[in-house]
Amino acid sequence: MQNLKIKVNALIEGANKLEYLISNKLLLIDVLQKNAIANFILIKKRDKIGVKGKLKFNLRLTCSRCLTEFTKELVEQLDALFLPDDINKKIKKDELSYEDIQTSFYTGEEIDILPLILDTILLSIPMKPLCCENCKGLCPMCGKNLNEGPCECK
Ligand SMILES: [Zn+2]
Ligand SMILES: [Zn+2]
């Protein structure tokens, strides 16, 4: 069973380059096709670990206008910071000034990037997907897909 836990003491100080092929079986997001690929660097500064990189994946979506299924490739930024849990206990939330990036806390010796990957994919799923920007949709009278040509209705 694959997991996305990274041992902190296996990281070197500074930049650690990593690549993960993440199985859909681990993520369990029904619109996700096959695998996601995460390319990122972990930047370790003592007990603070920054994550910077890209997550590439394909979503199987249904167009909200013409109801055609289509696949969309997405590349989302990964940008997060992991801090040890004892910092969390010592300082109040508003003293943290990492507003633009997702901050997580880790306990013990490993960080788990699975929640970050899941959030990134889930937040990218469009509410009203479109197969193309100027999708003509279905004719409200006969139901024909107008992307395939005009219908007989007037
Ligand atoms: Zn469409
Ligand atoms: Zn029609």
C-alpha cells in the first residue's frame, strides 16, 4: 500500500527534490483518472518544511451544457508549509504570518502530504465544467447536441 508519508530525518537541510506517482486507488476521487504526478521540492530549515511544486492530473468531467464526458488535464501549484506540532501549542494562530500558503502541523518524525494532494485536487474540480469555452449546449426543444451541428427546430 502506497502512502505519502515522508520521514523528516531522511531529508537533508535545504532543498530535497521529489517525484511521486500517486495512484487513484489511494486518492479515491471518482472524477480523477488514473494517476496524479506530483513534482516538488521539500525545503527543510531545521524543523520547518516548505513544499513547492506542481501536481499534474486528469479529471473525467461531464459538460454542464451539452452533457458530454470529457477529460481535462490540470496542473496545480503545490505550496504549503509544515511546522512541528509543538510550535502550534506554543504560539497563537494569529502570530503566524503565512497567510498565502497552506500551513499544516506534523507530529513525530514524518509529514503526510496526502491531505495536501487531496485538497489540491478537490479544490480544482469545477462546479460547472465546460467541454470547451464556447460550448453551444443542447437544444432545449429536441435535445440535440448543437456542437455537432444545427437542429431542425425553429
Ligand atoms: Zn459541452
Ligand atoms: Zn432542436
